[in-house]
Amino acid sequence: MVHVPAVTDSETNPEPGEHEPAGVEPAEAEPGAAATRSARTWAVVLAACAGQFLVVLDVSVVNVALPSMRTDLGLSTIGLQWVLNAYTIAFAGFMLLGGRAADIFGRKRMFLAGLAVFTAASLAGGLAQEGWQLLAARGVQGLGAAVLAPATLTILTAAVPAGPARTRAIATWAAVGAAGGAAGGLVGGVLTDLLSWRWVLLINVPAGALVLVAAVLWLTESRAKEARRRLDLPGAVLVTGGLAVVAYGIVQTEQSGWGAAATLVPLLGGLLLLAAFLVVEARTRTPLMPLRLFRVRAVSAANAGMVVTGSASFGMWFFLTVYAQNVLGYTPLQAGLALIPSSLSVVLGSKLAPLLMRRVGARHVAVIGALVGAAGFGWQSMMTADGTFLGTILGPGILMTAGAGLAMTPLAALATESAAPGEEGLVSGLVNTSRTMGGAIGLAVLSTVAAARTSHGTDPVALTEGYALAFLTGAGLLLAAAVLMFFWLPRHSDT
């Protein structure tokens, strides 16, 4: 197993009166103590996974509700896309900051704070009366998710010792996260059909409150004991602004084309902000993202794999949902039900991954997952306007999601196993950032590709041609990811 060089002022130690490792009680001498510790450890894993499920669910749960939101709030086509992007960009842009805050101020504290912000913003979004109010609430939701998500993986890896047990726990976390993305269509469809679009956000309020109570009861505090307790706020602002502006520029291509000033100015501006972010990180004494992390092969390769695979898999749920509704004529509830097998498939892929990793290694499992997903995307790209459930949703959907589940688990395990003491939250935030930002940029690119092929046509045949090209592009991305991971990921690991 490869380790990041340790930093002298960031060795992990519990604060006075806190337990070590994070999230579990110290060893006890009484009979049955081992069983008690085991039960408490998996209670911690359950709480962490529940938090992860909520934040990933909200990436996709609004998909089937978008037509209802547009009618009720008068949102434009671009506005609808920003219902998704406002959340994912804030989520990804601030996740590095959230991961660092978890290491410095405490994993439990940041878990609770992030979940509280996420829950309150969900309430505000569900009660929104104007389009801008909904977009603002989605942005704040993303900020809460950015604080919460890194803490979930850090709490989990600290609670379970390194080895097969931790790999299984990470697989559970990956499966729950993937299931959150997969279940979004079903949950959103049921709530939109039976109640209203507002409940795709309001449902987070009781769910968030329940997880808050569980976290207060089950989690114990830990943090990285550091001499300099400073957060790199300039870095957070630059990376979030840069990613948001780049995403905006990509979205503008749908209306203005790639050569227009309305596209080129934000694209170049966003790239300049990201370049400034790298300069700041190289010079500041307490960087948000220490660039030396990327000298570790497992960290750099796993995160690159996350970006590329995430760019295809996030868009998959969006295009499957709109194809089912806009072309095949499914109701929101029917669209959600149609995606149940895919939801189960992604969980199965995530849970199979640890078994395969022990036999063929993490690198090969990640590559296999990307290839399986690419086959599903290729199949899906042959969709027609008169497609059937079995041939154009069920079969390719199962392959696409099983591949995603197989690929994500070894990538997350490789990256987190390489974290130095005191930097677990930072690396966890980086993993989540790579996956989510890859998804946000990927959705913008694939939406642009689909719109370019459709040429503003709204009939089922034109829409299908656009969606099919988006899936074909996704297949190409996953093939590129497979090649990248085969040659770059470490050949041997202790995972």
C-alpha cells in the first residue's frame, strides 16, 4: 500500500476526552465487548452511509420533477439545467473545503453541521415560490452536502480497521451512494405523481432529522490535531468559481455554439480561475488541496478515473429519465419504476467488487467495470423512438449501472488507503469532488452534444437521436477511462 508522505503537524490524535479511532469506543475488557464494538462500528457505518445516500440522492431525485418545476415556477430550459448544476457545482466545489474542515474541526461536528444546512436548504427549496429561490436553495443544499459528504467516508474509514473489513465497508458506502443516484428517479417519480414536485425536496426534512438524531447518538468525535488550524478560503472560492464558470460556458454552447463570445469568455475565465487556484495552492502554507498528493500514483490515478467515469454515469440517469418521459410517454412514477432494476444492479456491482478485488486486484476490477459500463452505453445508443422497456431501458440500464458499481468501489478504496494520517478527510473530499465534478461537467457536455444533434427539434425522433448521441459519447468516455486506469492505476495494492 502506498502512503502519502506524512506532514509533521498533522498527525491524527483525538482531542482530550475523545475516542480513538474515530467513531468507535475504546476496547473493553468485559465479556461480549468485541460483539458490542462490532455492532457499534456498523451502526457508525449505517449513519455515515445514510448521510451519503441523502446527498447523492439529491443529485438525481429532481430529474423527473423538472417538467413540473418548469410549469409551476416558469423556469427556462437553461434554468432547469441549473436546478441540477447549482447543486452539483456547489457540492463539488466546496467539498475539498468540507473535507479539510472535517479533519481540523472534527468529523462528527462537520457531519452534523453539513446535514443541518442540507436539511434547512431542502425545506427552503420545497417552499420556493420563484425560480431564483429554488436555484438559491439548491446551491445552499450543495454547500451543506459538500461539508457532509467527506465526513461520511472519513468517519467510515476511521471506524473500520484497514483490510478486508474496511474494503467491505467502503463497498457498502459506494453501493449506498450509487443507489442514491439510482433511486432518485423512483423516489422523485413517486413523490411527484402522488404529491407534488415540492416533496422531492421536502422529504429530506424528516429524513435529515432522523439521521441527525442517529449521528448524535452513535458517532464519537475525532479530528486531526494540527498546529495551524486554518482553512484555505481563497482556494475554495477560486476552485468553486472556476468550476462554476466553466460549467456555465459549456451550457452556453447549447444556445450560442462553441465559437461565440458568450461561450468562450466564461470558458476562458473559468480556466483562468482554476489556474489561479493552482498557483494559490502551490504558494499557501495551508493549502486546500496540497499538490504533493498527486505525486502518489494511487491518489492521482484513482481520482482521474473517478472524474471520467463520473462524467458518464451521472448523465446516464438524466437521459434515461427524460427518454422514458419525453419519448416513450412514461409518467414520472412509471419512469421511476422502470429504473428499479438498474438501481438494484448498481448495488449488486458495488457489493461484488470486494470479492473480485481479492481475486484479480483493484485495478482490474475498475477496468472491468468501465468496460461493462461502456458496453451498456453502446447498447443504449441504439435506442429508437418506438423502443421497448426490455430492449431500450432494462437491458442496457443493468449493464451501465453494474459497471458503475464495479468501478467506483476499487477507485475509492485505492485513494483512501493511500491517505496519510490526518489527511483522511482531505482525500475523502477529493474522491467525492472528482466524482461529483466529473458528473456536473459531464452532464453539461452530454446535454450540449444531445442538443447539437437535436437542433432544437422536439418530436420524439429528434429527441431520441440527441439522447442516442449522448450515450454513444458516454461509451467513448468509459472506454477512455478503462485505458487510463489500466495503464495508470497501481498494479498491486493491499486492498
